[in-house]
Amino acid sequence: MMGSLDPTKEVVRFEEAFCGGSRAILGLAGLPPLLASWELLVRHGIAISGGAAVLAWLVSAGALAVGLPLLGVALMGFERTVTVDPREGTLSKHARGPFRLAWTRTQALTLVSEIGVEPEAWNDGLPTWCVVARFKDRAQPWRITRRADRDDALLVARDTASRLPVAY
């Protein structure tokens, strides 16, 4: 049997954005592909004619197709917001990126089977802890937020789970 939603519970939002380190890495990764275009098309002293010019244009177009999006993401970054709304009975993920890219996914809170905490291991340092929503229909779990401390992640998971519909 389906539960009911408590209209007194408030909406909770978890926002994450690209940090400066990630942006710097993407920006640096976007620069080398641009050098191919510079060397093949802009730099003087290299004579390209006939069929070789077509190849130079294709290589340059490919390099620009790789380098410019990386630089765009580095400059503008991605933002991600997960919203738990007991009033509407929804769990939604909204992502915003460069060039006005945005997408939203929504699930009903009644489809959430559990809110749990999972470790996310890193090669260099201590693991972080992800608060994860699992669904009854066995859809892909959603990462709600990430915390450095396990106890903090458990508190967030308990608070988020308290906003789920009450099952009878």
C-alpha cells in the first residue's frame, strides 16, 4: 500500500559545482589540441597544398572539436542540484552546463526503496562517502551528495530518508 506525504516537511537541496582543481585540469587538457590547429593552419612558413590541405583541415577540425569543449567546461563548469521535495513527492536531479545545456531527471519518492551510504575510494587519500538513493524498480541508483566524513553522510542519509513517504 502506498504511503502519504507529510506536507510539513521542507524541501532539501544538495548543490555541487566543479571545483577549481577540476576546472584547471580540464583547461590544461583543452590547450594541447589547439596547438595542432595552430601548427597546421595558422603558423606561417608551412606550405600545404592540394590533398594535404584537406587532411590538415580535418585534423584541425578534430582537434578543435576536442579542445574547445574542454575549455568551455573549464571556463563555465557544471553545476548539479538534487532536490528532495516531500510536498510534490519527487526526487529530482538537475544539471546545468556550459552553452545553456541543462537536463532534469525526476523520480517519485514512493519509488525510493532506501537511502544509503556507500564509500567512494580514491587512489590518493581517504575515501569519500556518497549518499545514494536506490529505487524499487531497480533503476540506476542516484548519488544525492558526497561527504568527506562517514558520520556526516549517515546524518544526511537519515535526514533525507525521513522525508520519504511513510509506508503503512
